Amino acid sequence: MKQTTLKFIALSLSIIAALIMFMNRSDARGARQQNSSVRATQVSPQEKIVEQVEKNIKVLTGMPQSQLYPAMRFMAASLGFQCGSCHVIRNGWIEASADDKPEKQTARQMIKMVIEMNKTYFQGNPTVSCYTCHRGQRSPQGAPVLPLPIPSPRSSNGASTAGSTISSTSMSGLPSADDVLNKYLVAVGGKAATERITSCVVRGSTTTAVGQVVTYEAEQSAPDKGHETFTVQNVAGRTCAGDSRCEYERVINGRQGWVKNGQGVQELVGEQLADQKLSFPLFQILRLKDQYSSFQVSGREKIDDRDVYVVSAVRLDNRFERLYFDVENGLLKRRISYMRTLIGMIPQQTDFDDYHDVDGLRLPFTITMAYADPGSLPITRKFAEIKLNVPIPESKFEKPR
């Protein structure tokens, strides 16, 4: 039965690959530009590859250490199951290196097939992934779900009017990326106002991955230091302050970073460090233009009934992103970052809402982060207070004890 399933998936992927190649021909130039920007999955000089850190790595060799768990969560989300579906769990802990379950061997075969498919048809770019066929289901989806949606009426040039993205024929009417980013800078308060900011302290609440709402505090110091902490609740719903298993702390200090939780203190490295740094409120939105090596306006869409310009950008660390700016007020509405891995482009979405004036700057008081993780709910941070340019002790940015 499993061999039949594997053959079916292989055939499906071959057909999908051919269709993708056919559909992409008309947009080959844009695809080549995007792929060349994110082609190499590079390992930071201080970061080890996964087989140097973890045991029994067979097919994900060469992957940066920081990509392993995002890749695992991406596969779980693509198939709609949890870690225990493939991995052995003993006494409540995952034994990731154990090969007891046949599902793990099947997963390895599937990973090999996906990697080979992308090497053969897409120059090594992760165009085909687990999600291409599975769509969040354990079994690959070989037929459309009925009833089918009613086709949208077509315009005079034959193009469908479905969706809110501007077609390529209307791209000439879009502003330049410089215009969009300059309008954003003016909207948040202007260059002079942003350059005056030396520190930021926020107080409020955050939801956790399991839906709890807890107190949240964060301090940031320009250009690249941050500290945040919150205390989760135990299973009875009571705050367990003083219990190290319930306390979460994260520190960024330039090119170093750490996370402290119930499992102790872990160092942040590579892409993990860059992503954690950008999750701090101030780092995400100020001096936005300086975070990218290239950007271009790629369309116009709607988010929550608001028109937005879509800017495709490449970060200085070679990560591809899409930024969504409100057409009317110029503010940043959404930011989607894509981690390029051997098995697919893994998205992480951050939404910015409830902007208020703070000492001449317009800052978001609600930030929501969503991940490709079937076991985690979106995390929403609501700020009750934001203070700018206040003194912060340097001890806040030391490695947690």
C-alpha cells in the first residue's frame, strides 16, 4: 500500500512539475530574478550544519542547524500531523534520532524525492514541497474538492478578474518601491524622528502558542540590542512565577543571542538570530529600507478591505520577503518572510495594526505573528505602553543565567 502511495505521489509530482514549468514560462524573467536572489542556502560562519549537532541525519545533510526545527514544523503543517506521527516519544520526550517508526523511513523517501524533483526541474530551487500535493492532509490530494468555486468573469483581454492582485498588464500604473518606502517613512514620522530613537520599552500582553494571555515586557536599544520576558501559566491556568520552567526570556546583543526557557539557555545562531532580532517591535519597523539589498513593487492587493501595495524584497542576509503597505496612509500592514530550505520556502507572517502616535512617531500597538506550525496558534502582542529614549541597563542584554 505504501509503495503504491509513493508511486502515486511521484507521478503526481512529475505532472505538477511539468504544469508549473509550463505556467511559469511567461514569467520566466521575474522568476529568474527572484530565484537568483535567494538561490543559495548559506550557512553562517559561526553556525554548524545540522549533522554536526543532531544524531542520525540521513537526507537533510548540509542544512544549517537553525533550519531543522522550522523544516520539521513545515512538514508537519503540510501533512496535518504532529511530531509523534514520525518520531518516537518516550516519557513525554521526542527521541528524534530513533528509527523505530516506519513512517520516518517513508518521510525520508519523500524528502529525497522532493529534493531530486527540484534539482531536476527547477535548478535546485524549492518549488515543489510536501504541501504541493498534501495540502495539509496526511494523504496526497489527487482530486479537486467539490463543489468547485464558480469561475470569475473574464475581462476583455481574457484575464480572470478573480483575486485582488493587479495583473501584469496594469503594473505600469504602480508606484516605484522608492516611492512606497519613502511614503512609509513619512507616515511613521519622518527620517529625523526615526533617527532620534535610541531605545524603546514596551509593556503589554502576549498570547502564547497554546492561547494563554500573559504579561509581556520588552526593552530595545539601538541599533541591535533587545530583551524580552514573559511568564506562562501552568495547566491549571495559574501564573507560575518563580518556577523557571514557566519563565521565558530572550536576549539579543548584536551578533549574539540567547533564549531561556524550561529547557535551559540556548544560543541563537544564523537565520534564527536574524529572525528573532526582527521580531522585536522597534527592529521590525524603523529604518526599514536599510534592511534590504533590493526591492520592487510587485502588485496591489487587499488586506481586511484595505488596498495595499506589495513590495518584493531581499534582505541583507539573502532572505526573500514581501511587504504590504497601506495605499492610503502608507503604513506597513503585513510582512511575510520566507526561509529557503531543502524542502520548501517556509513562510512567517507578521501583521501590524492599531497604530498610535508616540513622541512624534506612529507605532503599531498590536503585532500578530503566524508560523507554519500545526501545534501553535498565532501569537498576538498588544501593547498598553510604549516609551521611547529611556535609559536601559546594559545588564539587560547579557546572557541569561
